[in-house]
Amino acid sequence: MLNELPLIKGKILIDKQLNKNNFLSNFGIVGQDTYILSESLRFNLTLGKDIPSSRLIKVLKKVKLEYLANKNYLDTQIGDKGLSLSGGEKRKVEIARALLNKKDFLLVDEGLSGLDDNSRKQIFALLQSLPQTIIEIEHIMSIEDKQKFDQVINLDTK
């Protein structure tokens, strides 16, 4: 889907149209690995794009990082590769980064791993409330969570 492997059969359409030129530009991603740079929280969220502080704070609140959502902390260096953040906080920063990009599709590949159960439920509910199409890849998902998707494709090879 993200050009990692060539398409062997079939085609991928968006709104019944095939557009290879900007297909990938429609995707945001929260991957299995969290990438945090040795920069400020602001830079880690925006990757250098000009996004108002008010919008950053709003998204940080959505991912339950409201205690980091102040203008003083936004411009503080968060340590070598986010050393001052916990694993769950790093994951939430990556999710916030994806939300700030406002893509039509959000690919979440084990994106909730590393979160405590309460945070995972809150972020899962947030993702479900988004207007974008969410493509979530999980190795293990509860029946309750599966029921919240429009479509579930099980790729179990057994």
C-alpha cells in the first residue's frame, strides 16, 4: 500500500479513481517504531512546518498530553531522541504528529503498542472519531474493538 512491495494484481482506487502520482501523499502513518528527534517538542510535532501553537496545544490535549501543552514546554528540547519522555509519551507525540498532517488516510501499524490500557482505549476512541479513513494493522485485537470498524480483514495464515 505504501509502495513497499509492487502491486501484483488489481489496483488501488481512491474515490473510484486511480492516481499513482499523489497516492502516497494522501497517507499519514503511525508506524511500529516511534521516531523522536533530538529537538524541541514543537519540531517533533511539526517537522519544521509552520503550525500555530494553538493548534499544537489542541492536538496535544486530544492525545492526552495536556500537561505538555503549554508554550514554554513546546520549545524545550526533549532530550536525545526524546530521552525526557516515556515510551507512551513518545508514542502519543507520534500520533499527534500524524493528526497534525490532516491526511485523507491514516495507516496505524501497531500504533497503539506501548500505551497503557487506559491510554490505548482513549487514543483508539480518538482515532475512531476522526473523519479520515483509518487503516489499522494489529496482531491482536479484541472482538469489541473489531466491532468498531466498518470492515476487518483477517490475514491469519493458519
